[in-house]
Amino acid sequence: MTDPVPFLTSDALGEASGVSHAFFTRKGGVSGGIYDSLNMGYGSDDETDCVFENRGRAARVFDLQADDLVTLYQVHSPDCVVVETNAWMLEGDAPKADAMVTATPGVALGVCTADCGPVLFADRKGGVVGAAHAGWKGAFTGVLESTISAMETLGSKKDDIVAAVGPCIGQASYEVGPEFRDRFIEQSPSNEAYFIASDRQNHFRFDLETYAVNRLKAAGLSRVDALGRDTQAEEDLFFSYRRCTLRGEPDYGRQMSAIALTG
């Protein structure tokens, strides 16, 4: 029997009735090398059998099997889909989207990240959950608002929805160029607050986590948690695309964040 897989949790999500959630780290899996060890990304060049076993270990946290842990073909879009079964995992044909919601027990919704923001949602009165992959592009174009709207179509009321932003790249690690900052300020001058000057001239550091939190609050959520963990800086706990790029490594693993209705 394997040891339990470690994970982080949110106080806000913990208050939701009939809901289980986990922000997994990179620890507790079977992958080796640069994927050490709980790599959940089928999009990586890791051994498929290792990724499947890692997903199985994560699924067992929810008392489910690997194929019950549903993930998407993530494309940095604002699109959200409603999940009723685990059919596409069994068929190997995940839709291209970046958020999911469900009112079906026995299906865990998972998003894979390696610096982007994983955001989990729950109706605190029970009955509906959601998960979104929110990098800067997805958050900028509305994936968080799309998730909330989809939960409302399943019967949730906005006042009852709570959310948590999991481990993502921190502002101290997220250097961007002037064109990146200009895009945000063109959308709203108030977005300037999410940027501070970098050490390099005409470069800035972007606060993805706070941007996502404030988008959620502006959408009408009254309770939003942020775990405050920097994936690029905390190498022992998290995979990071930016760290991989800075080092010139050939590939990188993905951690997963997941949520499910327990019954």
C-alpha cells in the first residue's frame, strides 16, 4: 500500500457541504528525473504509465479511480464545460476548454498547472463544484466569470459560491515586458495596481494571484481564499514552466488541483 499523497487545502472550500478538494504538490508519485515525482500531465513527455499511476493516487484521495478524475485539453481559453460523467476520460477525447463545473457526485474535476493559477469553486450549501485553469490569458479573457456563470446554470446562487486560488507563480518571480503590462492597462487603468517595477529597465512583475482574487470578488463572490504559494520559487513542492525555461530544461511536470462532490 502506498503512502498517502500530500496536498494543500483551503479554509473557504472546507466550509462547503459535501465537498472534498485538494491542491496537490509534486510529491508522492512515481515519476523520475525532471518529473519527480507526482507529475499529472499527459501533455508532458513523461511515461504515460507513470502519469496514470500518479493520477490514480490523486483520485484515491477522493475514494475514486484514475478515470474518475476528469481533466481537459487546456488551451488558455475562457471556455467552461458542464461535466455529467467521466466519459471523455474513458474515451481519451477531452474537450478543449479551461474550466469545468459539475453537479454529479463521483466525478473529480482536475486542472493541471505549472505556474498558472488553479482555481477551485464550491457552492457552500452543496450540490455544485467547479475548477478553472487561470493563467494570465484565461483570467484576462474571463474564464473565472465563465465558471461562476456555469455554476449558476446548475442551480448555484452567486452568494453561496466560494473559491480558492491555489499555488501559482508569485509576483516576485513573474517578470513581464512592457507590452504585457500595456495590455492590462488598456483593459482597465486600475490594472496598473497589479504591476511593480522589476530590476530590469522597462520590465515589471505581475501579481497573477491578486489579479485572479480580485476578478472573483468583482464577479460577486464574497469569500475567496488565496494560498500564497509561489510555484517558481518553491522547487521542492511545485513544478514550474518558468523555472524550466530559465534553466533551459527540455520539459516540465504539472501538478494538479481537484475538487469533487462526495455524495
